Amino acid sequence: MNDTAEVGKKADELCRLGRLFGERQWCLATSGNFSVRVDAGRCLITRSGTDKARLSHEDLMICNLDGVPADPTLHPSAETPLHTCLYRHDPAIRAVLHTHSVTTTVLSRASNSSLPLRGFEMQKAFDGVRSHDVPLAIAVFDNSQDMQALAAAVDRQLKDDSLAVPGFLVRGHGMYAWGKDLAAAQRHVEGLEFLLGCIWQERLARQ
């Protein structure tokens, strides 16, 4: 891994988030993957099969935005195409975080192609949202082991500008969220986890 001070700092932050999300049980076993943009053409991303709650610098690697590793002996997460399609879509996206919480995974299986979010104060956790009354929706994509096909589906919706929040769900697979930096991406993960938890509890209360 490139051992410049800047990349080392980004690696420290990814490791910190891994521990935090692990404590919250949002990335059990080897689930989830995290990345942060290094420059216009590269990102730092978790390697395949790593325990995110115990991340170290050795568990991270650099890829270009086609998913090609800087070190060909290392293997990035199989879901790297989902990260890189977001980075290619918008240069302002600087970090992408994928979690596997019980709430987001179950709710993704119980929802259609999108899930409306309205009336929650927590909606203001998203960049640019100033009111709880703004109608939002989080997209839900069908899962696939073909990551290129899944990334293409996400890319199509990004180009249509129909992803109304900085995140989406993959059915039975959890949540992706992103931001202008790691702090914003973390805030978006936390906001979505809270909102989706509220929606799930409301559904249970109606039964």
C-alpha cells in the first residue's frame, strides 16, 4: 500500500470506522466493505475477506476506478465495482461505505424498488436536506453475484438522477452510503440506519 502520510491518514480513518461499525454490529463476520478516494483516479478499499471490525492497514489496498489493483498480488472486495461506479459518476463523492446490519438487510427484503422516507427529523442528516417534510426515497436493487451487472443498474439510476438520498439498499444484502468525505459518509450511514430502523419498527407496530 502507498505509505504516504495522506493515504496513511485515510487508512487510519477506515480502520476506526470498521471498529465503530463492528461494535454496532453493522458488519459482522467479513461482511461489508469501505473505501475512500485517494485522488482523481484511485481509491483505497478494503481487501477481500477481511474482518471490518479488526481492520488494519494491511487489510486495505489501492485500486484505480476500473477496479484494477495497484499491487496485482492483492485482491480487492468483490463489490469494488459498486464503489468505483459511484466515484466515476461524481467527483464530489469521496467515500463509500457498505454495511450489513440486520435492519437494512431485512427491510431490503420487505420493500419494493424504492422505500419512501418522509416526516422524520433525521432526514436532515443528509447533505442538502433542510426539512423533515421533504419527500425522499431510497432505492432498492435486486441482489446479484454479477457485480458488474449490479453496478450497471446502479449507474443507470444515478444517470437518471433518481437516487434521492446518498445511499441505496441491495435486497438481502444491506446498504451502501456515500459522502463528500468519510465524516459525511459515516453520518449518512448513521442517518439511514436510524430512519430504516424507525420504518421497520412502525411496520411491526401496525401488525
